[in-house]
Amino acid sequence: MIMVSSKLKIGFISGHVALKLVIKSINKEKFYNKILIFINSLKYDFNIKKPKIAILGINPHAGELGLLGKEEIEIINPIIDKLNKEKNEIEGPFSADSFFGMKNYLKYDGVISCYHDQGLIGFKSLFFDEGVNYTGGLPIVRTSPDHGTAHDIAGKGKASELSLTNAIKLNINILNNRNFNS
């Protein structure tokens, strides 16, 4: 899942997983592979030749150098080092609250969130009406409005069509980029 707006593209290491299972669901191999999918999507689907990517930490304050958790030290930092040795431009881990609050996402082509709500709270707070949910790494192009089906407001004249319109436009742009890059 990659959430897309005019100013932010954010990918996720874990998706719809209970918070108590997030740490258990993240390991070096999964982290590395998800970031590679994200990098390739930015390059080929979004036509960003050398994407600069930020990675958010798993723990509050990105672990405070191990005080609030060791996942940043044991999982995230080694993956960042490995990816940078492979000639990628990856920075982090960053504390999610200040990262979004200080608009640091504007300095990057993409952001990696470790879990669903960590990235989506920032994304939807900023881009709810315009956002698009895109599935990277598939041979077909799959987009949808970022808010899902919105059954709760269907037929009530409350829904905005902007996210749907953006999903259709993004689908076309990605198809064009894939044709151009093939």
C-alpha cells in the first residue's frame, strides 16, 4: 500500500495488523523487500529517477537510541546502511510526530511508515480529500480513493469526488510512466 497525494507518497512495512503484532511482523528481510518495492515503484510508476526516501522509526522518538526500544538499532539502521551502500538515498529513522508536524515530508520523494496508523494519521490529517491508495509492486495498476468505500455516507450528498478523480488520474499517469519506462 502506497498512499499518494500531490506532496506525499508514503509506503508501509506492515498493513492492517493489530498494534500488538506490528513488532512481531517486522524483520530485516521484510523491511528490506518492502523498501525495494517502494523504491522501484517511485522509479518506474512515478518516474522519479533517484528517489530520496525517509524512514520513520517504530518506537516513539525513533527509540531514543535504544531507551524506548531497540528496533531502530537492530532492524532499521542496518537496512538503511545496506540500501545506501547499494546507491540509494535513504535517511532516518525519524520520529513520526515531529516529522509530520515540521513538514519534513516535503524534503523527500517518499516516506516509509512502519505501521498503518503511524503513517496514515499524518497522511489523512494533511491530504484526506485528495489522497489515493495505490498498490505498488503489482503487474497491473490498482488505485482507489484513500478513504475506501465510504459506505457510511453513500447516497447522502456528503462525499467529495476529489479522491476518486485523483485515483483515476493517477492510474492513467502510472500506465503512461510504465509505458515510457519499458
